[in-house]
Amino acid sequence: MRTNKPPGLLSPAGLTKLVAHAAMGVAMGLLFALALILIHPSGIVFLYGDGANADGIVAMGALVLSFAIGTTLTGAIFMMTEEDKS
């Protein structure tokens, strides 16, 4: 008897889930970057600067990208472990 298994990572539903995880990571990264800009803890203000040069934008972009990659990989791991349990 065949059971219904959840779709794998390479199916359209799996890719949609991964894109959703990436979007959540971008949103969390943007919120974290905004919090760092608004709170002004010591040292972070120098990272962002006054916005006149591109170094601050690159640093915040790297922060957002790291959140997006992290949540996408975490989502992929969760999906693979869900697959193994069913």
C-alpha cells in the first residue's frame, strides 16, 4: 500500500516552500538591519555611517543576505527531516 509522501525539495511545492523561507529570511534581515540603524549601539553606527558611501549599504546587504541564506538552508533541512519521518 502506497502512502502519500510530502513532496521533495525539487518539486514545485518544495521550491515554493524554499522561496517562502528565503522571503522570511529577507524580511527578518531587513527588520534586524533597521533595528541596528535605529537603536545606535556603539560601533554599529560607524558600520552604517551617514549613508554617504556605499560601505554601509554593502554591510547591511550582507547582513540581510546572511539571514536569507540561513533561513533557506534551515527550511531545506526541516523539509528533508520531515521527508524522512513520513
